[in-house]
Amino acid sequence: SQQGEEDPQALSIQEGENATMNCSYKTSINNLQWYRQNSGRGLVHLILIRSNEREKHSGRLRVTLDTSKKSSSLLITASRAADTASYFCATNGMRQLTFGSGTQLTVLP
Amino acid sequence: DVKVTQSSRYLVKRTGEKVFLECVQDMDHENMFWYRQDPGLGLRLIYFSYDVKMKEKGDIPEGYSVSREKKERFSLILESASTNQTSMYLCASSPQGPIYGYTFGSGTRLTVV
């Protein structure tokens, strides 16, 4: 059962612009995680935000979490062509992660 | 560099064959997972394991089984491959506890003909 749903499904921006992706989920969580997947490869863990945190930063990444709205956002600042990938949110409920269907980000040079 | 290794990147098998997908991690992680990924459906959990010789069904276990005889190795078995099992298969591992991210392998793209 899919817990998280990303929005938009696809996003195309110019290099240097910021990219924002959103994730909504349905049930209570321990934490929410964001992953990146380059075409045809495995997923890479980007950042984890706990349910009692509201915002977290890692380099050019900024994640927010609003548990009252059951939503999260991932902001990538000053995007680069190398950021082109699919981005997934994943929620940690009882025992394992449940992934959304992802946002395909394309950064045009 | 910590790693999850899946034995094959690409695999082509015939309908009805028994297929083994192998996954090995070198991080001494307790938890291991098998997902399949299909366009429009995202990642779906097939089976997972929290300890040696222990397994639990995920969301879509039908047609699959798993084996975990050693802590570092988690095998996914397609008992009788069918064309609807053509997919990308992703193995992942994590330490025990709810606060850790997963480390994924590079994936195995399986085609059943």
C-alpha cells in the first residue's frame, strides 16, 4: 500500500533555479525520508526528518515536515544538471518504509 | 565504502523457470528488504527480514519466497517465473531501529520471456 504521494509527478526547471517537491501521506509516522534515484539505478538516501522536527538542512537540500497536514516538502536550491533524477519520499510507520511513486526532476543546462 | 551488492544487473529468464536473485550487504545490518519497482506503481515491498532465518511478507509476496541463512545475504526466489514478474528488483538493508535510512543495491532488471 502506498503511503506517500509526491507532487508534481514531473518537474522541469533551468539550471540555477530552485526545485520544490511535495509529499503527502496518510497515517502517523516515526520519520519521513527522501531518496534520489538516477535512471535505472538503486535509490540513494538523501535526508531523514523525525516526526518531532519541522525543518532540516543538508547542503543544498531543505526538508520541511508538517505532521498536522501530513505533508513534507523537499527544496533543492541552485539546481544543477546533475540533480536530474527521480525523487521519492518514504514514510517509516510500524516496521518498514513505504515509498511514494516519485517526482521526476529534469534540470536543463 | 558500505555496500549492498545485487548479483546481476540484467537477467533474462523463461516462463516457468526458478529464479534466484541474490543480495549481499557488508554493513552488518540486521534488516534486509526486497522491493520491486514498476512504472506508475513506485516501489512495492515483497518480503523483508529482521534477523537470520526470519522473514515477513510485504505487500506483494505472492509468487515469491525468500531465504536468509546468513546475516549478510538475503535471497529472493521466484518459484516459477511469469511474465508479470518482469520488473526492476531492488534490495536494501538498514540497521535495527526506526531512525535509519536504507542502503539500496543497484537493482536487477529481470525480464521473463
